[in-house]
Amino acid sequence: MILKEVLNELADKRSLAQTYAEYNYLKALEHQEFYNIEKKFREYNYLCAKNPEPELIQELEKIKNERESILKKLGLDISVKFSCERCQDTGFLDGKPCLCVKRKVARKVADMCGIPENIKCGFENCDFDVFKDPKQKELMKQTYEKMKEYCVKFPNTNFNSIVFSGGTGTGKTYLISCIAAELASLGFDVFFTTAFGLNNLFLKGHTAGPEDKLQYLEPVLECDLLLIDDLGTEPIYRNVTQEYLLNVINQRKSEKKHTLITTNLSLDDIFERYGERIFSRLNNKTDSLFLYFRGKDVRIDK
């Protein structure tokens, strides 16, 4: 799970920061001057806690300043330096994922989606000015709002499968990366794959022994949200591609799990390439949504 991976990384950073501060503290105690002031500091800390008289508090402040001066002279910093001071590398603030977690999750998702480092991923970073056509720009704003609402309601949404269809550079992959980043930061298990990568998983599962098949298919069957990018770019393997894709879509629909797909194919193309059964699942108006992304390739414009 992407969120778990980010939280584990933060936990490692937190532990390292605490260990480094503790190391510096023990090293400072080796110096008699700091040892003496630290002893005094603890004594007055205790006295102020029991009886916070102005004179004691004033003396404690003097001791604190002297203590800091000695540490500076020794060149030792005994404070814990967290990578995120807001959440102190716990990953949460007021019971919700910290902004640092959202950013780290978004970057991991963007990397998986092949989005360059210089482009920030997430609904809050959407730049609709890249769409020069006013109609396309307005349509994208409406689509993004619809998908933000989808994330708020997830997993209790009207649709458990959504297909984004359109030409290259019309914003399909960026949008699914925004959805993935948002839901992953909320703790949902998100699995991203290209159609080519998914097809290879199918092939490995197909040729594996009965006891090993599940290890290849389990990630795409069990995740809360399956994202398939560029459906239609993968080769068609006989008895594998269409059959396994149908099984995955069917099982996920039966378990009310969510699947998002991007493709350059139209509905007619999907019917021709994958057959009537997959076409009917992806075009089922009761639980599926098919969205067309029209317009020019914004990457060429940029």
C-alpha cells in the first residue's frame, strides 16, 4: 500500500532524527561543563513544575540560555530535527494525514504514472490554463470536480468502473494520478499498472502452476482501486488478454471494487478489440461511466 510505504519511510526518518539527537546529548554529557549545567537544569525544571514562582522561572530561563550557549560552543545540537515539523514525522495532524504525507504519496503515484518530477500531482495542483481551448478547459474543470466528488464518496459511489477515453495528452493519466494520490493518502489500497504491465501479469499467472497463479492476480483483485493506464496498447495474447481482463472486471464488479481505466480507444474500438462481454461491462450504465476527453495534446502545446 502506498500510504503504508510513505508512513514507514517517515517512521524511519523520525527514528533516525531521535537517535541522532540522543547521540549528541550523550556526547555533550561527556563534557563537565554541560554535565553540571544539565544537572542544574533538571533540578530547576523540577522545582518550577512543583512551585512555579517567578524567581525560580527567571533562574530557569538563565540556566536554559547558559545551557544553549554551552551546546553552541561544543557544536552539538540535541534537538530532534524532524523532516516535517508540523506532524513531527508521525504522518498525521489532528487525526488526518499531514500535508507532507499527501505530497509524498502524490509523488510516488506520479512516478508510477510516468509524470515528470517538475509536475506536481494532486487536485490542489491542477493547472487548467494548459488547456487553450475554452470549451476543453471548462469541460476539464467539470470533470475534475466530478472526480473530486467521487473521491469524497469513495468507496460508496454510483460507479465502480470508469473509463477515460481520449487522445494522447488530453489529461487522462494526470487525472487518474490525482484520484490515486487522494485515495491513497486516505489509506485506501491503490494499485496502478499500465495495460502492458497488467497483460504481463496475466501471462505469468496463466503459465504458472496452480499454487502460484494467485500471487500474480491477487494484487489486481484485492486492491480497493485498480488503475489501468493505456488500455489498448498491450499485445493480445490468445486465451490470456481478453479472458483474464474479463475475469478481473467481473470479479471486481461482483465485489463492488473500483476500477479506473484510461484508453485512446472509443467504445466501438473496445467492442472490436475485446469483444462484446468486456464492452458490455464497461458500458453498463447502471454501474459504469465512460468519459470522453476531447481536445489537442497539451504536451505538444507546452
